[in-house]
Amino acid sequence: MANLFEMTMLICFGVSWPVSVYKSWVSRKAGGKSLLFLCLIDFGYLVGLLGKLFFNPSYVIVVYVFNLVFVTADIVLFLRNRRIEAREKQA
């Protein structure tokens, strides 16, 4: 039962990440995002995933991986968008 509750929490948190990635991709702007915040969230998902893998393997691992992939993608897009903004500023 604990796995079901944990998975539900992760899904609720994770629903926003695909939307965030889409907005980052389309807007090509880094404004309104914090690299530190994104890295902390990513680290949290990574630690949670490792905890599940080593101490309590279950199907919840899939949700951790999903969230980790999308937050990492958002970090990559943040860095891309920051470079785009810097180039536009120079031009």
C-alpha cells in the first residue's frame, strides 16, 4: 500500500514536468526558471530512485525514472535557452 501512495505522490508531482519541458522547448527562454531548483529536484528524484533500487525495489521505479528523465530534459533545455538568449543579446 505504501508503494501505491508513493507512486500517486510522484505522479502528482510529475504531471507538470512534460508541460514544463514543452514550454521550455517552444519559448526558447530561460526566464522564470532556476537551474539550482531544477538540479535539486533532479538530485531528489535520483536519490529516491537509488533508494528504491537498492532497498525496496518495486514498480514505483518507473515513475521515478519518468520524472528524472523529464527534469533532466528541462535542465538541458534551460542551458540551451540560456545560450540562445546570450546570442540574441550579442546580436
